[in-house]
Amino acid sequence: MEKVIPKITTFLMFSGQAEEAMEFYTSLFEDSRIENIVHNEDGTVMQAAFTLNGQMLMCIDSPVNHEFTFTPAISLYVTCDSAEEIDRVFAQLSEGGGVLMPLDEYPFSKKFGWLVDRFGVSWQLNY
């Protein structure tokens, strides 16, 4: 069965950490894997696709040094199935990163947290 590529896909651009990030992210969620990866001669990621709980994402390592990086203005939003899942994923993603909103109860959610991981990617987790 041929895999269908979605019309719109989240695309992440890293600076030499794309493969490490993909391996980390796919270890956190069920039904997640690196689908394909093409390396540059220096070992960085030329282009890759991976799924997180069945959701397709793409990424590269930028061949150009630049001043910009990820911004919390756009984040990956995850609906967790249990309190245990949100606790585990929040703890792992926030390690080496920064917490924007601590994992807590808010007027809009029983349990919510917002963070930036060690790669600079912003995540909102909700239960």
C-alpha cells in the first residue's frame, strides 16, 4: 500500500540536529517512526520525513547559517490521552529546554503545559 503524502505538512529546519531531534521525538509517542532520511555528504540531514502518532512531519538541517531559529508563535499541539502521558512527555520535552507555561490546571484545561524543547521547538500539551 502506497503512503499518501499530506497536502500540508509541518516542516522543521534545524541547524545540525535534525536526526537527533527526530530520534528523540519518535521515542516519545506511539505509532511514530522516521519514514525516510537523505543525508548530505557531511552527515547532516538533506531531507527527512517522520511521523509522530501517525502525523507526518518533514525536516532538514539548514545548509546555511542564519540568525533565526524556531519561535513559540508556532507550536506543535498535542492532545494527551492520560495524565501519565502528559506528565511523561512534558518532563522529557522540557529537559534542556524552557517552560513557557508550567504543567497545571488552567481555566481552559484540566492539565496543560507549554514549553520549548532543547532544539528550540515549541510544544503545547493538553489533557
